[in-house]
Amino acid sequence: MKLLDLIQQCSARLQEAGVSFGHGTSNAFDEAVWLTLWRLGLPLDDLDGVADRPVTAAQQAAVEGLIEQRIRTRKPAAYLTGEAWLQGLPFHIDERAIVPRSLIAEVLADGLIDDWLGRPPTRVLDLCTGNGSLAVLAALAWPEATVDATDLSADALAVAQRNVERHRLGARIRLRQGDGLAAAQGRYDLLLCNPPYVNDTAMQHLPAEYRAEPALALAGGPDGMDFIRALLAGVAGCLQPQGALVLEIGHERAHFEAAFAQLQPLWLSTSAGDDQVLLLAAEAFA
């Protein structure tokens, strides 16, 4: 059997089992590619180069065992491999933190924030940092900036510490534990936040893969806005006069607009659409 044949078989098995995607892949074939190449220790970005490679019986059994584990446990593939990728960078991940997938990563990469600020930020706060991926991406995007990365969860911060060390950014990223803005120190040019924003009804219908993640990082209360209400009430004291907040709200735009009708955010374009990430200037909270 060739490697590509095995991948296609695994893809069909995942599809038949009805697993859910969204933690690094969006379909059964891509998930089968990821798990197969990882299990066999092959480069994750070179399927074409190895597609015709013959697979031994032992290798086939190892891959099929991992696929069955994915189906049986319904854990995201990233938890099984211990690694997730965001904007081409690898990050350690385990069940202590949400799998990194924030759309804010796209905004960092495409330069929209730079265009709006008109200058590189020198102090950045990554609120609800989780595994630290946005803090790492921000530090790499702005080499002169220092980044405070905060989270309520000590477990998540332990994962973030591994990623800060992995990318050798300990001199510029400071990890702090605290509830919301309580861990912030001083004023920032830029505040990034991918908070818990899933509303109660949506939480009840999440696929098992999402329920395998820490609920603390997902659940946002009846309308998904509980954390965001507290954030917007206090953010003015944490932003420089010309600073900005970049906030991810997922599919909760209707709830956001109902809760904060007085605000007129700039909606930022991402691969998921134009209504899931927004920017609010400091002057909006004056």
C-alpha cells in the first residue's frame, strides 16, 4: 500500500465516523494527512513528496490506531499530536489550554493593525492568552515591542510558558495570571483579546471536540458577552490615547451589537468573514 492510499482510507474512516473539524483542519482528508504524516514522522508540508512511498504493515497499524483514537476519544487532533500550527508557526498544546486558532493571527499577519495605528506598537497586551500563540506572533510581528500575556488559568499559562521558551521570546513576553484586566500593568498601545464568547445555547450544542477544550476559554454567558462587558467597562484605563483594542467575537456579532449599540467598531476582514474580529480605538471609551 502507498502512503496516499492509506491517507485516503483514513479520510473515509473519519468521514464515516462523523468527527468534527475546526482545530487546524476543516475536512477529513486534511485531518488524515496531518495525523498520518505526524505518526510516521514525516514532514507535515510535503505530502506530494511522500505520497507514493510504500507503507509497511507496522506503519499502517500505527496510523490506523491513531485514527481510531481520534474517533473514539473525539479529542482534537492537536491534543493527540501535542502540537498546533498558526500562521506557519508550531505551538505546543495540550488539554490545559484551548487549541490555538484565533482569527486575530490573520490580522497580525496582514498588517491591518499597523496601517491603523500608523506606527509600530511598543507595548502590547494579549488578554486571555491561552497557550500564548498570539503573544508570540505579536512579539515576532513587532521586534521592538514588549508583550504582556495574561490569563486566569494557571494551567494555560504553563502551556504558554513552553511556547514562549520554544520561540526564545522570554526577554520580551511576560506571562501574568489574573482575571481579565486585573493582570494588566499600565497602558498599552495595543490590546489583543480572544475571550470566551460562546453563548449558553451554542455551548450546549458544541461538538465533542470543542467540549474537550477548557470550558473556561469558551463559555461567555447567556449572550456570550459576560467577559466582554467587564473588558469594555475597564479598557479605557489600559490604553494609550492613540491605542486600540482588537477583539474577536466569533459568530456573536448580533449579541455584541445588542449589548453595545453605542459603539461603532471597525470590522476587520478575515478568512471567516468581515464580522468576527473588530477594532475599537481608545477614543471610543473616552
